[in-house]
Amino acid sequence: MKLWARIAVALGMLARLAWALAAPPVVFDDAAGYRDLAHSLRAGHGYATAAGPTAYWTPGWPAWMALFGDRGVALASVALGGLTIAIVWRLARELDARAEVAAAACALVPSLVMLPGVLLSENLALPLVALATLALVRAAKTRSLARFALFGALAAVATWVRESCAALALAGAVIALASRPRRAQSLAAVALAFSLVLAPWVLRNRAEMGRATLTTSAGVNLCIGLGEGATGGYRATTLEGGELERHERGVRCAEDGLRRHPLELVTLAPAKLSRLLVWDDWVVDDFYARARGLPLFVLRAACDLGWWLLLAAAAWGAWRERAKSGAILAVCAAVALSVVVGFGNGRFHAPLLPLLAVLAALHKCYGRDS
């Protein structure tokens, strides 16, 4: 790796560390729930809220937080950011892209620099998604059943951390079906590995919650995204009852909405996807206190500019090197599909950022690594 790339990665890591240590962790919305579950695990009360066992989120991130505590998890997230950069570098090498460009982009994009400062599951999910994508790229090149199984297992591990990562299995299915002559075997390898790794969690939910479900937040999210009055973005719902009851009512809410407006899944898709392009409210709004007087619009502009430039460069690289980008594009499409089924929010484009860094480094105009 050339000196300029080493400097870029070092600056990115130092910026992550400084941002993570700038102030006590900002805890809001989902992060507050993750922290409470981590405290329950640390106290030996199991994966539960005050109301009892929960399956609202998959348990990977709260369990990770329980290992480090509120302050230690921020430092651990800085290390996870470095791991993501390393995986992106290796993924770019696998595709014969300019790995130092990909690593530098991943190191410096503002949204990823600020991510360790929030107690959100993306910190752990991003390196897992990148690692699963690396496994899928290798499986597509070798048509190895073992590598397709490895991808399925890694996709399931990512789902343990963030339930929307279940969409990665669809990307694996698409690439497996394109893998001749063993398409059926490749698809079975992905499905079997994915199912086996997630089985303990689903069986736990059947025993503890009375339903074999991946997450009880799915019904609420479906109602937000597809129920009567859906806008494409987040909106408050009036679902009442216990956790499982709200999940079931949310599913019925979405079904009723689709019956009344059968094309809503399609007509709302542009509004949902467009929300991935707006400023990073998931990072910026709750960091204003850390900015120490820096105008909020500066942080918004930095996040937006980095995201838009990376997206444009990735689109260019993917178009010019279409033969190499298939597996990564399949993963990106799966992430987008999870938004179309649910609702759009700037936070949901976070898993795309490391992958876009690789796509941006595909174009030959950068030359080759030394």
C-alpha cells in the first residue's frame, strides 16, 4: 500500500478514535434499547426487558455491548471500523480493483468516521456484511459449495446482529442460481447454512415468545412501510398490546394496506429509496453536542457529500466493470429491497458504504496497486 493510502487510513482511524472519545456516548431511540438489553445480559437477567423476554431485535449487538460496557463499546467500535477497512481492502484485491483507493475511501467517508460514536448495531454489522460479501465473491468465482455455505453462515451471523441482514440470503440465492452447472446444490448450500446458524434464535423465540419468528419488530416495520397512510419514511403507529401482539397487529395492518392499495409496494418504492439519499440524521442530529459550536449543517454537508460522491464513483466503477461487480451489486440490491419492504431512512444506507468503496475502486483509471 502506498504512503498516501497508509496516511489516509491512519487519519481515518485517528478521527474515529477522537470522535468516539469526544463526549459520553449519546444514547437515543434504538441505542437506548440496545443498552438496556446489554445491561440485562450483564446482570444475568437474560435477553429481556422489564416486561419479560424479548425478540424485538436479534441479540448480537446487545450481547456485544455487554462484553465491553457503555464506554468500552465505543473503543471496540473503532476497532471494528479498522476491521471493515481491512476487509474492504481484501475484497478490492479479490476483484483486481485498486485496493488502496477502496481502503482510503472507506477510512475517510464521514458517516463511517462518526459511526463508532453511536451505540448502533451497524458498528458490528458492517464488517460482517463486508466479510459475507467477500465470501460471496469468492463463491461466485470458484462455484465452490463450501464457499456458498460459508456465505450463508456469515449472512446468518450478520442477521444475528441486525435482522435486516436476512436480505443477504436473497443476494446469495441470486448468485447461486447463476452458478452453473450446480445451481440447485449451491442454492441449497446457502439456504442450509443460513437456516442452521439462525435456528437456535428462532427456536428460542418459539419457546420464550410463543412464536418461531426472527424478530417481533417486523410487524411494526411492515405497518409503517405498507399500512394505511404510509409515506415511505418513518411514522408513528397506534399499535397497542404486548410485543408479540403488536407484531401480529402490524402484520395485519400491512396486509390490510396492501389489499386496499395492491400497488403500494411499487408506488412507494421511489419515496423509500430517496430517503437513503438524504443527510445522515442517524449520525448527525444527536452529535450536535459533540460539535462544540460547529454548525450542524457542516456535519450534515460532510456526511452528504461523502455519501453522494462515493455513490457516484461506485456507479461509474460498477458500470465500467460490470463483469466483476455482480456479487456486490446483488448485496446492494438486497439491502435496497429490505428498505422497499419496510420504510426508508438515512441510517439504512450504512451497510452500502463499504461496498460502494470497493465498486468505486474498480475503474482502471486509477491504475494498479504497487
